[in-house]
Amino acid sequence: VEIDMWLGMKSALRAATLGALIATGALFSALPASAQDAKLGKDIWITKAPCKNCHGWAGHGVADDPQAPVGFSLRTTTLNQAQLAEVILCGRPGSEMPYFDRNAYTDARCYGMTKEQLGGMSIGQGSTTLTAREAAALAMFIVAEFVGKPAPTFEECDAFWGAGAARCREYPRAGAR
């Protein structure tokens, strides 16, 4: 599981607590289900949060910004919608995934830990902040558009960037794989 890649916590109790909270989606289980929230998630992906800088416009793990760290492919993630929302808000301690909750680690809202309890693990703050509703909407968009999908196609690129976008030429046409 992806979360095991960054779990380097000193205490087995912290690791067990973190795993249980994430596995159950206990921290962010109330997710929006409306079309309005799905649209909000797309708008956040495109304009507010810098997700595509690291994860790529299509969530395929090819950074749009050559100066940004390469993010995981969201197409192959095993995280569910609640878990994605939590990672968006709380980041991934010990990795380059920053947190986007303004108050992350000031109390135990993120994985049941404060900044002091993280020990020496680093965690960066994102360049913008998101509310729980925005993170849930963004996670909804990610699940609907990317999770479990194959590599992006010309048609997907064209739909995202608009007809005639030069960058879409590098992607194969659907069915041409």
C-alpha cells in the first residue's frame, strides 16, 4: 500500500493509529456527492491547488512543472476518496506531498498527530489552503477522473486543454495503444 512507503514513524502505536484512521476513513468520512461539488473539485484541480504541477494535468505522475517534484500517479493509487481527501489536507509526512489544511498538525486532526509528534519527519505546507469541503470535492474529482484509468489519451488531453492544444500531440489516440 502506498502509505507504507512513507511510514517511518518511531512508534508502532502511532503507525497503528495512523493506519487505522486512514483505513477506515474516520477523519474525513462525510464526502460531498453532488454534481456541484464534482465541478468544484475540477475547478480546484485546474485553478486553485497546484496538484497538476507534481501529479500532471491527467493525474498520471508526469509533473507539469519541471521544477516540481514528481507526484504519484493518481491513476494507480489504491487510496479511496476519504483517504485522498485526508492526504490532500494532511500531506504525507516524510515525503514531498505537502499539507493544504491551514491548521494541519496544530492539533491531532491529521493522523492523530501534532507537529511535535512527527519527530524528525518533515512535512511541507502547500502553496494554498483548502477547506475540508474543497479537499473532499477535489478527492471526488480525482476518483471520478483518474483512479483506475489507463494512461491519458489524445482525446482526454483535448477535452482537458481544449481542441488544438499542441501538448496533446504527444498522447496516443484512444484505441491506438
